[in-house]
Amino acid sequence: MTQAVLVRVRAIQSLATVLILRCVVRAGMMREVTLAEQDWFQVYRGGGGQVASTDKDSVATYAYVLDAASAARGVALGQGCRKFPNIVTCQAGPAHIELSWKSVLRFKPSGWLNDDALDAWVALLNMAAGDTYVFNSFFYTKLMEAGFDYARVARWTLPAKLPVWLRERNMPCLRAVRKLVWIVNVRNQHWVLVVAHMEEQCLVLLDSLFGNNKSVLENIARWLIHEAAEKLGERWCASKWRMAIAKPGDIPMQQGGVDCGVFVSMMAEALVKNRKFTHAMCGIDRERRRMLCEIVDYARSHEGTVLSAAEVRDMLDIGDKSKSGGGDFIDLTSDGDA
């Protein structure tokens, strides 16, 4: 059999697998359940909306970084500067954290957290995670970029047969985790969270606006089955997996139109640390400050860079050098406002 024929056969097999998976999931063979009836989910319920007390150091850090970002914004908008250094940069394991002044200012009240802000938080969560792995916001976007395509994200995970020392790259393996978490952007307007409880074989959609984005769960289910076949050499049956969509009472509900990113971040943290969902609308602004301060504190303690307002102004005084591409400079025109 020629190479061209083999390629065609494999393509047909892959297409057949995709069609079967679609039929299996959409025909309801992946059973839908109610979270209130799942004993294993009760660890996350009934947090009571407790909010951490205000810390003077965090307030000072928050103001320090926001001043730097505001200084950058003022100069950039006033002088039309096209390039500018990131306010916060550091390495968190294999992830590189970069927060531009635009991303930093999104931590202010009424700011819609963008992908850079969320991915910086995810990088910190994965450094502390044990049996849970959180995919950054680009995973699902890449998976569905041109319709479902497993090959686009095949290298984001590890095969089960790799030695343990290779798994220290902080990449997940289905055999080594109890929970997988995905941050998903829905139509570039809203952030939701999906978690796969591996032992319980249940996929859960956590949406603080309680939308019915069932297609997201279906796509993640298809990815899991592909992943098991490719990395474990196993054929997983969709009918053994259950699907649940959180309802009021399962998780906190957001009231503002821009707080979904904060809710997603806090729920991801609760899942990683096996804590109850304790955030409430009255404490969302405090959670924003805590997130930014923890990212900044991590950068300071791990040889990262955190610019001050004075450093920002000094750098912008060197007009030609700021446009030469040296250092960690960003193109302001490439950082969208969505």
C-alpha cells in the first residue's frame, strides 16, 4: 500500500471518529446530571461569600502597579508612542507572564479581564497545583480555531509512557491528574470554566451567568476521547461520562457585566486548592486587587520585573530606544481592547 493511500485511509478513519463522537454526544449518550445530587461536588458548595480582610500591603502594591500602568497609558495616548515595555514580566515554570499597561488596568473595578491577565493567574495556579492542571485561555481557542481539530493542541499534553522527570515540564497527562480545568472564551464576550473530574468521569460547566453553553462541554468531551486514544492507547466510551451545568446555588452568580473573568479565576483557584466557592459580588473588587498583588509579589520574588511610575517615565524619555525593539517591549497596536 502506497504512502498516499495510507494517508487517505487515516484521514477517513479520523473523519469517521469525529462523526461518531458527534453522534454519541449529541444523541444524549453522555448523560446529563444535576450537581446538587453529586456528593463529590459538595466540597465546593456553601462557601457563604466570605471575603478576606483588607491588607495594607496589598493596597500599597495595587496602587504602585496601577500608577505605573496609568503613567504608561497617559504618555502612550498623549504622545502616540507605539511601543512600550511591559509593566510586569516574570517566568512561572514554563509559562512566561507578561502584563502590559492595558492588562494591568483591567484589574481595576469595572475592568474586563483579558487573556493575558487570566493566563498570568493560571500560571500561578499551576505552580501550586498538585493533582489539578489548568489550561490557559489559548487552549480551547486553538482547539476550535477552524472547527474542532485535535491536532492543533496534540502537543499541549504528555503521553502516559514518558518518564516521570519529563512530566516536570508542568504539562498534564491524563494518568497523572484528578481534575483538568479549561478557561474558555465564549464569542469573545464572556469567560466560562469547564472542569473534568477524572475519577468521577464528569464534565462540569461553571458559568457565573448560568448560560447553557452545552457545545463547549461536547467539544471538551471529544478532546478527552481523542486524547485517551492518542496518548493512552485506550478507547474511552462517551456514555460513561456525565455532563453537568452549574445552576444557581451551585456556584456564585455575577451581577455585573464585566466580572466573569474574576469569577472564573476564583473558581479555578477553588478547584485547584479544593476549597469552597467563597467569592461574592461584595468582594469582587478585593479579589481583583488580590489577584494582581499575588502576580506582582510572585514576580518580585522570582527575579521578575515590576516597573514603577518613575521607571515608566524614565524609559519613555528615551524616545528612540523605546522604538528600537530592545527589552521586553510590546506593540500597543497589537493589544486589543476586547
